[in-house]
Amino acid sequence: MTKKSFKPRVKRYILILLVLVIIAFIPTPYYLYQPGPMEELAPIIKVENGYENEEGSFHLTTVLQIKANPYLLAYGLIAPNTDIMEEESVKGDLSDTEYNRLLDFMMKDSQQNALVAAFRAADEEVSIDYKGIFVRGIVADSPAKDILKVGDIITSVDGNKIVEAPEFIDYIQQNKNVGDHAALTVLRGDEELEKTVDIIMLDESTGKVGIGIAPEEEFTATIPKTVSITSEDIGGPSAGLMFSLEILNQLTADDLTKGYKIAGTGTIDHNGNVGQIGGITHKVIAAEEEGANIFFAPKDLTGLDQNEKDAIAQAEDNEYNVKIVPVGTLSEAVEYLEGLDEKK
């Protein structure tokens, strides 16, 4: 009797186990977002012959992004400090390949912009070699959606070499009307393509026209010193400000940290302007949990900006010890640090 009843029971257990395993591989259209670890920058950024006299430390902050299976989704419903977001709000209509290509570009672009901003702030000579217009996004109902791909690099318009975003936008505005066409030379990987895209109305109130893309500049900066940045596991553009501060600190004799543990976030451009990012409340939580003294947040400069308000509210509502410091430029962050007393 024992042997006869044991075999069906084993089969049931195996079947249940298989079902549980299968469920783990069922995709859902959701992502989980949680506070990620802080990363100290001195170990991952090295400037040739740079100063290494930091008494404190600069840190970038991260957000964990996890594609949810049914188990993770159930966990996310009860886990603290966890946001559940629909896949469409994260990736739009980008494929996984396009989305990963975009993240890689944004990290590379962030590092290049950080180098330029930091070296210029240190009064070092910098030259920029523009490669073309990187297609960062495409408007969903634009005719360009069926012609271009995220990750394409536009090198000319109507036979004119145009490789800077403002120049590209100005050319379209000054030379095109709705219903016209733009002849584009496009680099897609190693292949050069010729594409024609219709001009559409982007904003009725201003009369702004375009081809319906979000343009970014693909460029390489030439700087007088070698800088290595080891950040393979980090994607996106939001580390730009903190990259700039660490690079600048290694370029100058005075220690900007003054003994403080300094975290923060924010995009950076060539000129040191700090831009808005996503997931800032998660980053403030991480900074508080890991004992940061100061958290640099992008300053709210337009009615659409929210980072400053969200970061301050997160810290004040939860009585955090970390001090939120909104900044609009790299120079504002440096000025704040220069005004600090040495940490005792």
C-alpha cells in the first residue's frame, strides 16, 4: 500500500513544481522600481595624474529596474518603497533592442558631457568632434516612425552636413513647411542609408514643424588627459552631474568634498547645465539609507519640472537627515561645496 500511494504523490509534487517554475517565466507588462545602491565614484573614475586627496566622497545614486514575473509583481504590491510601472510607460513602443541601445547611448552621452563640463570648469582645453544627430525617440504618429529607428545617426539633411541638434532644428524650421520632405543621410550601425521623411506640424500654437524625432548630439570629446570611467552596470543619463563633480575634483588641488559624503543625481550638458531625471524619490531614499550628508537634486526651472519639489518633499515628509541641495548648473554645485566648512 505504501509504495502504491507514494508514486502518485511524487508525481503530484513534480507537477506542482513544474507549474511553479513555468509561472516564474510568464512575462507581465510591468516593471518594479526600487532604491538601488549608491556607487562611490573615486574607485570607478580615474583622471590621469589626478589629485587623490578626497577626505569625503562623491556618489551616484541608482534605481533598480526589474522586469516583473507574476511572483515579483505580487512582491511589488506589498514591498516598501516600490513602484510598479507599466512597460509602455517605461519603454514606450521601443523594442528591447532599441531600448537597450538608447540606455547605452545615454550613458555614453552622459560621460562625454561630464568630461566636457568638468574640464571646462577646470579651465582645461576641450575640443568636440560632432558625429551627427542621434535619434533618441520618435513621435508615435510621425511618418518617421516607419522610416527611422531609435539609434540611427543623421549626418546630413538635403545634402547639407548638419551634426548639431540646434542647427538641425533651425534648418527644419527655416526651410520646411508641413507637407515638405527632408532627405536624410542616416548611419545605422555600419550601414549608410538615404531616407526621405515627411515634415509634420509639431505644435499648432507655435507653428513648430519637424520630422517628429527627439534629437541628441553624437559626439566625441578630445581632452588633454586620459580619463577612465568604469560603469558597465549603470545605464541612462542621470549620473552626469556626479561624474562631473568627481572628475573636476581630481583635476583641482582643493578637495571639494571637505570630508562630506555627497550623493546626487541629474543630467549634464556641454555647458554644465543640470537636467531633470526619473525616479528621484528612490534616489533620495538610497542616499538617506546609506548615510549621505548632502544630496544634489536638479533644480526645478520650468513649470513642468518636478525633481526639486519631489526630493524636498521626500526628505521633509520622512524627516530625513540628508540635506537636499537643488542645483541648476555644475557651477552652482561647486559654489555650494566651496562655501562649506570642513566636516569635523
